[in-house]
Amino acid sequence: MSRLFTKRRQRHFMMLLKYWRLVFNDHFVIALFFLFGALAYGYSEWLPTLSANQWWPRFMLIAWFVLLAQIGRLATLIKRPDPVFLLPQVRAMDGYLRRAYLYSLVLAEGMTLAGTFAALPFALTTERLSTVDIVAVFLTAVVTKDDWLFTARKSISLRWSKQGWRTQAEYWLNPLLAAAATWLVSPLLGLAVAVILDVAMRLVYRELTIDWQAAVKMESNRMYSVYRFFNLFTDVPSVQGNVKRRRWANGLVRWLSNGHRPWAYLYARGFVRNTDISGIVIRLTLLGMALAFLVPLQWLNTALGVLFIYLIATQLMPLYGQYDANVLTHLYPVQTEERVKDFQRLLTRVTVIEAALIVLASIGLHFDWRGFLLNLVFATIEVGILTRFYFKLRIKKLSEEY
């Protein structure tokens, strides 16, 4: 069973590596670089404005560590045929799940330590922590995550799999008790509470014979969430979309199509219905608005706004050639010049909307109207360049590809 898990883990890594190459492309890496740089800079600028002995930072730290405990799930790598083919090995599955638990624990504890390091400057600014307290905070986070993963492990056992309400309560209540004791009383008390809860879970939940249906369902849900993330950037065969009527989008399609023009209507409807394109446009717009709202440094704020407007426009442009493989669209009695104008109109409207939202968000908490006007000027110039000049170059390139 150990060799079986090792083989599955290797295949799992190869699958993840295949999609990581597609996810972390040049545009996404650049966006992440600016995102983390902006967040780090904003974080460093925000810390000096805080003072010690305030009431709300403690509750923010509690919420942070409770949410941090939810990151990192139990990866069993169990497949749907396993209940049939591995049923005679039900006793040996304890060793298999032990290796899966250790594999999940290493990955989850890495993310937990990274999240604790990120919160440490905030905690040191608002709280008086000694070296012993800092060590206790890290150990509490590590023990709490171990407790969380053991809760996930017992939830796929025959005896406890039917008590989903108890599992969900323990997912949140145990980290909450440890975090509340840490930040409302003492980090040492929080460590003691975390250790007691971890030991008590292992004493209470002993019979952990695998429930095949629960284990298959848990792993299927975990992998589906992973595939959904990858599906934001590329097509994943394991993720099948659902087709349903969206009446609320009729008005949006009519506004984007602007009249009874066949290609304009086709592009507008394709943009709204294609969740890959419209979804990434919406997510990039929301991310750009959040950064424009939070980043206080003006030149960085403007640079991020320009970057996100460019990224959104370039993500939308491949929609131009989406229907070239459909023979029926070539039967439209419409000239290529009109088709280009229709798509240019759609690109202009979408880009203007998302640029306006990012520029409005750049006003920020302090209502920086000077920065708002500067971003407005740059956004207006960039939208004009993207929709008038850069668009023609991309369309020529896309036409050659398709």
C-alpha cells in the first residue's frame, strides 16, 4: 500500500505540473509580482499607523488564525474504483491513509507557517510579545492544523462519517478556542488549549476504519476544487459546465451588441456566455479595483491600473477568433471590416467599463482626487491606444493564427 500511495503521489505531481505550466504564464507571473509587491508595500505602510493596546487587532488575529487553519485539506488520492479493487485491503488502508496524512500535514504546515510569518509583524506591532510568546504562537498554529487534519481523517471513518455536523463544528470551533486563548489571554495558554484539543481528539475518535463512500466523496470534492482553479486559466476536461438560462443577461447582451448586427450580437452573447473569458475579465477587474483601492503609493497605484487594463483587454481579444472554426458563421453576408468594427465596439465598451471601475476605486480611503485624475488621464489614453492601435495589430496576428 505504501508503494501504491507513492505511485499515486508521483502521478498527482505530474498532473499538477502540467497545469502549473499553463497557469503560471508570463501575464500571470507579472500580475503576481505586482500583486505581492503592492500588498507587501501597503502592509509595511499600514503597520506604523497602528498602536498597541487597541481592542480590534486581537479579534483580527483570532479571525486570521481561524481562517488559516482551514487552508490545506487532507489529500488521500483515493479514486472511485478503489472501493471495488481495494476492498480486500481494508485493513492495510490504515497504513495508506497514514502516509496520506503525513503528506497532507507537511504541505499544510508549510502554508500555516507562511501565514503565521505574514501575521507576525502585525502581532508584534499591536501586542507585546516575548520570544517565548512568538514560539508559542507558531507551535499553536502548527498543533491546531494537525488537529484540523485529524478531524478530516476521522470524518472518512465508518463510525464518524455520518456525523457531518460535528465535523463541521470541530473544523471551526477547535481553532477558534485555541486562537481566542492565544490572543485574549496568553500565547502559552493558547498552546496548552491546542495541545489538549489535539490529544483529546485522538483519545475520543479511535475507531477509524475507512468509509469508502465518504473517502471517495472527500477526494472528489478536493480535486474538483483544484480543477476549478486550473479552469480559470485553461480548459480542464474534468470540469464540465452547466447550461442554464440567464434572463438577467438579456439586457446586457442587447447593450453590448448595439443594434441588429449579426457579428455584434454574436460577440456580445459569446462574451456573456463564455465563462472562461467573462469570468477572468470580472476577476481581474475586481482584483485591480482592490489593489487600486489599497495601494497608497501613487506611481505604483497608476502602474497597477495601467497593467490591469492591459491584461483585461488582452484576455478579451482572443474572443475575436472564437467562431472562425464554425463554418456557418462564414455564411453571414457581412464584410470582414464590419466584423472588425463590431468586435472593436465590444472591446471598447468592456474596456471602458473596467477602466472606469479601477479608476474609481483608486480614490481609496483618503479620497485622493489628484491621484484619481491622474489615473483617469492615463486610463483614457491607454484605452484609446488599446482599442484603436494595439487592437489592429492583435487582430492581424490572430487572423494569421486562425
